[in-house]
Amino acid sequence: MKQSVFTGVECDDRRIASELQAMGYYDELGVENKSSLSKVIEAVGNFITWMRWKGEVGVYGCRVGADYARYMEAKVSA
């Protein structure tokens, strides 16, 4: 790993780098950038999931047990 130079003094640079690492400064450097298309597809998928959850909460009053409630509705109406 390349040593970052902040002050030019080796021990100070190591201290500053270790403090930045402890604060999470270097965490995002390894993350790959997503393309615009993949961001759009992910956003649309999240929106669809949100709409489905919103509908379940509106119908059943809660998100917990929505799968069981759908199963019971299908069983009753069939």
C-alpha cells in the first residue's frame, strides 16, 4: 500500500493515516462504481418493492404476516 504524505514527517503521517482509517476514510475506496443503467434498474426494483409493501400495509394493516394473509385469502376465495 502506498503511504500517504500529509505533513512530510513520517511518524505524523502514519498517525494521521491510522486516525483516518479508524474514522472510516478509506472504506469507500474499494467499492466499485455502478453504471447509470444498473443504478436505474436498482431504483426501479426498489420502487416496485416499496409499492408492493405499501399495498400490503394498506390492505392488511401491517407488513408482518403478509405472506400468510395472502395465502389465506387465496384459500378462501378459491
